[in-house]
Amino acid sequence: MKLTEFNPGSGCGCKLGPEALQGILGASGIRADDFWPLLWVGHEHSDDAAVIDLGDGRGLVQTVDFFTPIVDEPYDFGRIAATNALSDVYAMGGRPISALALLAWPIERLPAALAGRVIEGARDVCRAAGIPLAGGHSIDIPEPLFGLSVSGLVDKAALKTNSNARAGDLLFLTKPLGLGMLATATKRATASDSDRAWALKTMLRLNDVGPKLAELPGLHSMTDVTGFGLAGHLLEVAKASGLRAELDQSAIPTYDIARLRELYGQFCLPNLTTTNYRAVQAESSPMDGFAMSVLCDPQTSGGLLLFVGPEDADAAVEILKSEGLEHACIGRMANYDKDQPRLTIVS
């Protein structure tokens, strides 16, 4: 059996939608008097990871991320899942130090050796990132799942959160969009060899440029774009920072636009795309169907979204260029105005 046949959603496309997640958190027993002095960053602003004060000017960054197979090759599944999980630490400005594996496997339906290949792929990515895959936990379950729990370190001065963007910040996205549509095409066996090759290469690109960017004083916020799509993750930062965002749709990097339009015409959209759209619709200017398919496309191991003051924009661009990453400005942040959408999309 192909790994992608086990699940309705692939990769980060299997995430709970933003509205469902907020409903769960609202019913999870959060109390107004909860106060943890050592917790620098929790879940209040939908940040990529939690950060705990170590008492020496550094924070311990903790994250966990797992999902259903997005490709059929077990080794590649493990590599993608590991690259995606590490990204949360990089997006906080931190550097990973260790990882633990989370494996759910239908042992009666898929050979144990395939699960070993998944873990091998993750181990190779961790090795490339300079950290050990030090252990983990496994269960027998009808659908395969895999991911990592990652720990990292960050200097307090370099910590990047969703709530620190400023009016006037310029927006940069380091990877093109379209991964969710290509994952769906792969699942439906309509993806071309070039589609699959581009998606794999993009998903396997580590976001390890994050700590280097975080050294720029003018880089005020940073997040990675994953399951909620560009529109969803941008709105998270805008709301956490009390701002609004202006997005230049024509400047947003994507996979071959003609190919994406072709896939859109074939209704090759992840289920989470429309869920993401419903979550942002009330706070966004209107989108046509194709714009929705791109801006709300759930990304797996997507790029970093940067919020950079004009004074350090050139320095950020030079770093991105040196790493061979996307470096076009795709928009800006502005002061919140209740008479305008929180997210304004300019064609």
C-alpha cells in the first residue's frame, strides 16, 4: 500500500483548522490566574514553540510536530517530517539541540522495516542539523503518523515572537507557496515528476537561516508558514501585534503559476484550504477562488515569514540571497484601523 492512501489529508494538511483548534483550547481548562514566571512564550499568541527561562539569559525552546504521510517513500516522509519540526525552533530565532521521535504505525498492515526507513530519514536530517535523534515513543494505530519533539536554545535578545511586529515592517517569505496543492496532486496520482521533485526539494530545505536573521535588530518577528497557509499565519502575527497587514499578491513567490492554475481548475485542493479560508474571511479583503487556493494553501515544511523594519531590510535581503532563498518584499505591516480589513490583499 502507498503511505498516502492511509489518510484523507497529507502532511500539515491534516491539521485541525484554526477555528476547531481555538474551540479546543477554549475548552481545555485555561484559567485566568494561570501564571508561570519562567514561561517566556506560551500559546497565547499562537507562537511556533514554547520558551522557558533558563535563568542565564537563554531560553529553552520546545516544540512538537507530527503528521500523516505526504509522500509514499518512507525515507522521504521521515526527512520531511523532521525538517518541518525543526523549523519551529528556527522560526523562534533558536538553534535545535536534540529531538525525540513520535511514531504511530499500523504494524499489522505495514512492515516494521518501513517504519525504520521513516526514522532513518529523520535521523539523517537531525544529523545534518547537528543534533541527535535521542529517542522517542511509538504506538500501534490504524494510520501512520510521524514527527518530532524538538528542544533548542535561544538568547533572549534574539527571541522572535508573533507579538513584536511593528507598523512599517516589510514582509518577506523565504519559500514559494503551492506545496499543499502539489501534495494533493501527488495523493491523486496526477502530479508530474517535476511537480514531485520540486515539492520534495522545497520541503527538505531547512529553515536554519532563522538564527542568522534573528541577529538583525530590525527583524522584529518571524514565523514559519505551515498548515494555516500564508493568510492564516500572517493574520496570527497581525492580531498578536495589534496591527494590520497589506499583502502584494503579485509579489508572492509560488510554484509555477500556470501549473497551479491547472491544478486549481482540476479542484486539486487540500480539504484544509477552505477551512483556512473560513477562518480568515471575516478579517480579510475579498479573495477570488484562485487567490484563496494559494493564500490559504496549507504548507508542509514551508518557508519563514519575516517582519523586518526598513532599516534592516537590505541586510535581510543580502542574507536571503546568500542562502539562495526567496527575497522579494511581499507586503508591509500598518497600524490597525477598524475601518479596514486586518488583512488587505492588493492584486
